[in-house]
Amino acid sequence: MNTATPGKKVGLLFGSFNPIHTGHLILANYMATHTDLDAVWLVVSPQSPFKVGQELLPESQRYELVQLAIVGNSRLQALNIEFEMPKPSYTIDTLDELHRRHPAYRFVLLMGEDNLPGLPRWKHAERILNEHEVYVYPRPGVDITGVNAHPGVKVVDAPLLDISATFIRDCVREHKSIRYLVPDAVEARIEQGGFWR
């Protein structure tokens, strides 16, 4: 069920969310409440073309963790649209499918500045830039001077967060605490499911 109404401006935060963590949630909520976006949809990607071969928790379990993480926040929504699309998934194809399903919505791509330099290599990158706004958020140790040279790219002064899913998975494997790195419900589900053990 969609939380946005026709004409709303929706930010799309794509990711494997392996697992979703506090950094994702702070960023998504900031974008949904401190910019002109009406909502942010967290698009769980089954397989990134740039992460082929990376060990991922099954997509249904990663989607479940995202749903658990955003319970009670009406501005955020989990999306599994890419699960039923050809793999690997490409952003432009997902954007096209979202426009087909929700023609009245305006979709904005949310992207970390560490990913921006690689955008020209994306499938139909020129269409992404010409047809959609891109909101870029800061990433640790990245300098992208001149990033907003394209009129569709906007740099957002969002909180700088240095939390990684890799670090969280390593903590789980080493039986170290992940409290406050992920929501309590996500921590409990990871423990219950024995994920990354």
C-alpha cells in the first residue's frame, strides 16, 4: 500500500540493506522531513550489478528487516518492486516501472556522494539525470567539488554518517553488540534468525 498521494514528491533510497541500520534510517528520515520530499521509499535491491558475487541475506529477509525498522514512521515505506523485475536490477528500469505504476508521482533519486562519480557508467545515466532530480548526501572522506554542476543534481546538507552494514555483519559474526547500530526490532530478528552467524 502506498503512503504517498498523487502529485507527491517521493525520494527513492536504493540499497541492499544487508542489513538496514541506523545510518540508513537517519538519512531517510532526514530526507523525508528536512527537504521538499513528501516521503522516502527504501527500495530493497535483490542484486546490484556492482555487487555481483557479494554474499547477501535472502531478499525476503532483508525486506522484512526494513519493514521492521520503519514501523510507525508514515513518511517511510519499504519497497520490493525489484524482486519481480529482471536481475540484476538497474535503476532506470525501476524508475520506469514506478512511473508506469504511479504516473502522478515525482520520483527523486537519493544518492551518496561516493556513488556520484560512477553515475556516468550506469545504464542510461543521461536519462536518469535528464528526467529525474538527484539529491546527493555527504559520505565520509569524499570530496566531489562541482557535484551540482548538473541542474538536476542537488547537494543536501544531511548528517554525515559512517556506519556500514559490513561492520554490523562483522560484529554479528564476532558475537559483539550491535545495539544502537540497528533498531531493537532488527537486532532481535537478526538474533532470532541466526543471520550472519
